[in-house]
Amino acid sequence: SQTIHQWPATLVQPVGSPLSLECTVEGTSNPNLYWYRQAAGRGLQLLFYSVGIGQISSEVPQNLSASRPQDRQFILSSKKLLLSDSGFYLCAWSPQGGIGKAFFGQGTRLTVV
Amino acid sequence: GENVEQHPSTLSVQEGDSAVIKCTYSDSASNYFPWYKQELGKRPQLIIDIRSNVGEKKDQRIAVTLNKTAKHFSLHITETQPEDSAVYFCAAIALSGGYNKLIFGAGTRLAVHP
């Protein structure tokens, strides 16, 4: 069966510090991968999605970047965090070539102080 | 691009009553519509989905209806229980550059009171 791992679960970082969140998927090949952000009490905003290694589409101009160095690994990064980067970050995957059925990781609650 | 509107933003019902959450979408090419339930501090979990070739799908106390002409779909929860309290998100597939991506509504916070 497929599983998705995301870490860390919580993170407190000072303004201006770098960020690296990692997500890996097991039990499937060539998945679509997504990063979403959820501000407190708000909806899910799509940040990045990837259909293959090195293929990243950015949805919203911002202080973040994403990379996919391996088929089942998706990384969210920032060189310098802003206060506004605080939120709940969720990685998700869906089958390549399929429609929908996205499955989420446990999420990372990021607080920038 | 695809835009998904969800209403209401909050919904409060008594245990045993029904709850209905409605969503509209803008991209007529969308053909897949999942619903997710998110409990406090946890990840969203898929609870039911519907494809555009059907008008209704039911799974025990939850059901989803789809009106492709009007571009809206709804989640129906019958005989609500306190454990149904959560935030519910609708979503629709959007085609972008030949690839599919899920666009979510803003969410509905459902509170079921005993």
C-alpha cells in the first residue's frame, strides 16, 4: 500500500532563517506531488505541484521554492523566512495519469517568530 | 483557471439533523470532485468523491450530488453525530498544461451539537 511521510511535524523558525520541509512517498511510482499551505482557519492553497523529477510548477509567487530530486521525494524550501510564511504545510500525492484521489501527509505546522 | 466556491463557511446543527454543504466550480472541463474531512490539527482525509459521469453517489450517511450543467456539487450528511464535527473541503480537478491538479474550496466548519 502507498504511504506518504512528511517531516517535521512542527517547526519554529526565526525570521530570516532558511527552511527545508521534506516529503516522501512509498509504494507507488511516478506520482503527482503537491505542496499546499493552510493558514489558520483557512482553506488549502496550492503552492507547487510536480508531475516528474525536476518538473515543478509554481502556483503563487512567493518566498518559497520546491524541488523534486527523486521520483518520490518533494522538498519545500525557503532561503529567508518571513512572518507571513507561518502556516500548516501539507504535502500530497496522487497517481500519475489518474484523476484526483489526492492523499495528504501529516502536515508541518510552521511558526515563524 | 479553476475557481471553487464553497458555502457556508460555518454550519451548526443538532445531532441527528442533516447537513448540506454546497460548492460551485468554474472550469466546465472538470470531471472529478472529491470531498475531504479535516479534524483539528490533522491532515485532510478523503471521505467521498464523484466523477462527472454520475449525478449522485452515496456511502452510508454521506452522499454527494453533482449538477454539471449548473457546475455545482453538494455534500449531504444525514443523521449527524458529534464525531462529524470537522472542517469539510470540496475540490475540483483543474487541467493545467495537460496535467491535473486539485483546487480546493475555502472549507466549511461543521459543528454538531449533542
